[in-house]
Amino acid sequence: MNDYFIIDTHPAYKNIAIAAGFSGHGFKFASAVGETLSELATTGKSALDLSAFKISRFQ
């Protein structure tokens, strides 16, 4: 599960959206990630289930 990307808001600053860990194959997901980041930045949530991509999974 830790091999997944990180797509989340910053734990302390909810107005900061984060996407990381895409390496060489992330370009395939650019449109979906961009849409998701725009949702997070404007509304603070996404229409998609992002539970697998949370920063908190490393704690």
C-alpha cells in the first residue's frame, strides 16, 4: 500500500494540496491528478475516495 502516490492536503495547512511520488509513470495520471488537486484546493475534498493516498498512512 505504501507504493501508491500521495494525494492529500497538508496535515497542518488544509489550504495546501499535495501530490507526490509519481516517478516515471505518473504522467499517465496527470489529468486525473490535476482534477483531484483542483477539487482539493477549491473545496477541500474530492469526489474520489483518496483514502489509499493519504499522507497519514505513513504514521
